[in-house]
Amino acid sequence: MSEEIVRLREWLEENNVFIISAIAKKAAIPKGEMYHFLKDRRELPEKHYDNLRTILIQYGYRPLKKN
């Protein structure tokens, strides 16, 4: 799992004021898949990562800088 995906999960855990099902819907991620990701049961597929990151940036998430 990439460092960026771990950071994204940690950010969601620290900012737990979000309704996860609403975030999942906006990012077009199945709700169950999102919950498994947050509980560290499954990795988030790459196909969902960009959508999720784009949505969370609107709420203050800052991705890692690329070198």
C-alpha cells in the first residue's frame, strides 16, 4: 500500500465528521468497499483513489508532494 493511501485513510480517521456513505457516493465508490478500506480490511483499488482524493481535497485534504 502506498504512503499516500495510508495518509488518506489516516486523514479520514482524524477528520471523522464526514458521513462516509456520502463521501463514497460522491467519489463513485461502493459503500462497502469504502468501509473495508477505512477498517484496514482491504486496500482501496487504484481506480477509486483519484476520485476519492479529488473529493477530499475539496474538504481540506492535502496530498503528499511529489518529488
